[in-house]
Amino acid sequence: MEQKITDFLNMINEPMGTVLVVVLALTGLWFTIRTKGMQFRMIGEMTRLLFQSTPNQKEGKTVSSFQAFTVSLASRVGTGNLAGVATAIVVGGPGAIFWMWVMALIGSVNTFIECTLAQLFKEKGEDSYIGGPAYYITKGLKKRWYACIFAVAIIGQFGLTNNMVQVNTISSAFTEAFGFSPMVMAVALTVVSMAVIFGGIQRIAKVCSVIVPFMALGYLLIALWIIVTNLDQIPAVLSIIVKNAFGFEQALGGTVGTAIMMGFKRGIFSNEAGEGSAPNAAATAETSHPVKQGLIQTLGVFTDTLVVCSCTAFIIMCSGLYDCGENGIELTQVALSAHIGDIGKTIIAVAILFFAFSSVLGNYYYGECNVQFLFEKTRMEKHGVLIYRLILTVVLFLGALMTIDIVWALVDFFMVIMTVCNLIAICLLGHYAIRLLDDYIEQKKAGKDPVYRKETCPEIQDQTECW
């Protein structure tokens, strides 16, 4: 019975996933034109804003822009950066790397739109602001039933099934590298995860603001060392990537299409641009203008794909083992070991620990804020999050012990639903984000530190209670 359900879900997921990738790319192109390429011309402003603080943030009363950035990056940077990139290279060839970069550049504007909307329509929660697609669908489109579909999908995808995959990856890697018992890993991962999670968004944000920069910088330094020591190979590696992306022989063989689709799919899976996940973290930040957090979150897409995923790609390509027959995380381990010896497997195992554990924290919060949305103003309002946390405890424990094929199918299924819901919403509400971007740029030109005022969007001022 389980296998039949899995097969049925996979039969739906494959064609829907392909269509979704195309729609995400077209949406990104549309918003790139509408915003005049903001993801390219405002990179300097994104970087500057990342470390800008607010008065309340200094007192520890709210989540800072940087902390909100690290929570979303924690979810983005996970096993997909290590295993997903390797799979893209094996299935789509080296040319998939090029198209992964293209998708990040095009799709990043989707993140700007969705995260700006999340800030615009956010609400005041107990510990911080709260918001995301479920909130801007309800307030902007006035369709709560539609928002509930999204909320259920993101809880199923990020809050539960995706987290089973993350902890299972950690458990498998440590069992392989160090011989740890799966039961020991299951207990340890569950206890540590819940210790952070039960502290709420404030504790999650603080932990992520430490783990994420540490893990990203460490992995980047390893990749840079490999690139520097193999500097003579870089021109050849780049040539292989470009040739496989556009090559005549590849076109005749039909592999260019495969490279494009794998690059796009892996890029979207990794950076989550347009899926509707990052806005849940973006809404928590204290900022003077919604566009500020939209810009910062756009930088998160670049960090994930153009930096972290590229690190994995160059580690594999410089090893020359990209066609050795291995796949997934095993290929990344073999490639790194070729550069630095057997310790490479240990380094990848430790990297997976930080990458996947931080993803668990980010994924959990996406589920939490949508649980709050579903149960607000009901009898379950005070107990919904507690029940969710207790269910997650069981899910994490079981996830570390076993791999279930149906879980992977459910991850893809829920992702399709939530992404479709979010794309429709940002296409219908995106004009508000574009108007806010114009307002932001005008204030910057006038020499001001941009501040949002409700008069900018008078028709929705009753729905933007936090401004």
C-alpha cells in the first residue's frame, strides 16, 4: 500500500515539478523586468543593509535583520548544497552548474517580492513580528481558505517531512564516518533540536546567527583553498561547464535540456526562491521599510547558490571525478577526499551536521508560524504550537532512525502545492512590492534613510497594522 502511494505521488510530482520550474523562471523574468533588474543593480545596498541595526534590536526586544537573514539562510543551506549539487552534475552534466547560477540570478527577484510583501503585511506576535504568505494572502487577497491550503502545505513540507530528511542525512553521515549508532544519533539530535526549538524564535535566531556564518565561512575557506591549489585547472573547469551548458554535441544528444532542467531544479530546491518559505523568517525582522528586508533576503539566494553551491561544484569539478559513478553526498565525499585525503569524509560529515541541523531550526520555525496562523482566534490558539512541537519530537526521532521513500515523495508533493499557492499570490500582490521599491529608491536619492508610511499604499493601510 505504501509503495502504491509513493508511486502515485511520484507520478504527480514529476510533471508538476517540471512545469513549476518553468513557471518560477518566467515569474522571475517578469519581476526582473518590472523591477528593472533590482537584483543586479542593488547588490551593494543589500550588503550594506545586512549589518544595519535598529534601536529596539540593540535592546534585544526584537529579531534583527541579520538574525532573520540567518534563520532563512539556515533553511536554505542544507543537504541540497552538498548532495543536490552533486546529483545535478551527475544527471545533468557539468552544464547544470551554469543553469543553476542562471536560475539563482533570475529567481532571486521572486524572493525580493515575497519577502517585501511579508514585511508589509506582518503582524505583532508574542516574541516578535510574525508573517509570511499565509498572512499576505489573507490580508492582501482576502482569501483565508486559500491561505490555509498554503499553511498546511508548508507545515507538511518544511515543518515535518523535510526535517525527517535532514536528521536522517546527519544520522547516516555520522554512522558512516564515525560508526555512531543510529539510536544514539536519534536521541542526541532530538534532544538538542528541541532544546533550541522550545526557546522560540528568539533562541532559534540567536543560534542560527552563530551557526550559519560559522558553517558557511568554514566551507568557503575549504573550497577557496582547493581552488587556489588547483588554480591552473579553473579555466578548463569553467570551459567544461560552459561547453556542456551550450555545446553542439550536447544539443544533438538532448542533454542540454537535461542540464537546464537539473540546474534549475537543484537551484530552486537549494535556494527556495519563490517557494514561500523565506518570507516567514523575513517577517520577523525589525526594520524601518519593508524593502530593506526584501533586499537582505535577496542576498540570501546569492549566498546559497552562487557561493555555497558553487563551492561544492568546484570541489567536485577540480577533482576530475564528476563522472566516476558516485552520486549525491558520496560523490562530494569522494571528491573532497581526492583533494585532502581520507579526512575529507569526516569534514563532509561535520559539514552535514551544521548544514542540516541549521535547516531543522529554520524549517521548524516556518511550520510554527503557520501553525499559529491556522489556530489563531480559536480554542487551540494557546496549545497548537505545543502540540506541533511534540509531534516534531517524534518525527525527528523516527527520521534519524529510518529512511522512508514515501517521505521524499511527500516533500516534493507539499513543495508543489505551497509554491503554486505562493506564486499566484505574489503575481497578484507584487505591484505593492514594486511600488515600495520605487518609494525606497526615491527616499534614498533624497538622502534619507527610507521609512515606510501607510500613505504609500493607502488602499491597504487597514491591513498593514505594524506600520
